[in-house]
Amino acid sequence: MMKKNFIALAAAVLTLSLCGCGESENKNQNSSETVSKAAIVSAASQEAVSAASEETVSTASEETPAAAGSLQQALEKVKAEVQMPAETNDYSVKRIKRSFGIEEAQMEEFAGYYCVDGVDQEQVIYIRAKSDDDVEDIRQKLQANWQAVYNVIKNYTPDQAAMIEKATVDVNGRVVSLVISPNADQIKSIFNQAL
């Protein structure tokens, strides 16, 4: 967070210093200097945004549990064997709570990913519940998410809607899953072998 604030502050200082530099120059030089200053400020701003994005990605990956259980191992195998979308992030505790309303205390283990490009609706989430009571609550919350995504997408992108429509929320013991992917059968097979 401090890195983001520092980058934003540095970009602001650079902007102000560049804006003040050309005031004493004659008016003929002002327009060309303004254009080059704007380009420098734009480049500095893009660097700040890029650095902030990198920090956000590393923070999100730090939120993922360090324990490499059977679900996490299955996810690594999926990443190695299945063609995946270009832009994905792994689920974190915070993202699961924000997306599904599932609390960390309900989960013994989880693994999955979601698309971040805003177009592709592919997502895979496997959660091992801590108790039998948690299984049903998690199942209902994954089902509600599936329905909400489908309701939004069905009128806008028919190919994505068809993929979502084929998805199911499955329960295997205390493991609850939702796989929305054109490669759902292959992904489920890998996870089932891990279970």
C-alpha cells in the first residue's frame, strides 16, 4: 500500500514540476514543450499504474493459503494440462468471500481460478468444507453465484451463456465445486483423481 502511495505521490510531484518549468520560456516554445511534458507525465503515470497493478497481483497471490493440499495440487495439474484463458487469477480468501459470501472459517482447503478480462466468464472453484453443515451452505452460495452470472450474461454473450448453462455445482463428500469452462470435463477429471 505504501508503494502505491509513493508512486502516486511521485507522479503528482513530477506533474507539478513539469507544469511549472515552462512558464518563463517564450510563447513559441510553450506548445512543443507542453506536448513533450504531457508525454513524460503520461509515461510516468503509466509506470505508476503498472507498478501498482504488480503490487496488487502479488498481494492477491499472498492471500492464497500456503498449504499445498490435494486441491491445490490438482489445480497445478490443471494449469499444466488444460488450455486456460490468457488472463486469470487464483482465488484468494478475500476473493471467495467477495464473490460467493463464503467465510474462511467454513473452508478447510480451496483451489481455483477466475478470468479477469471482463469478457470470459470461465471460473473454477473447489472448496473442501470444514463440516457437513458448511457443505450445504457453500453449495447454495456457489449455486447462487452461478445463477447470478448466468442471468447477467444470457442476454449479452450467447457463447458465454451456453458455457455457463452447462455448468453444475457438484458435491463430493465435503468438497463442493463449480466449474464454468469449455474444458469442464477435463478439469473435473483431474480434480476427481486428486480426491
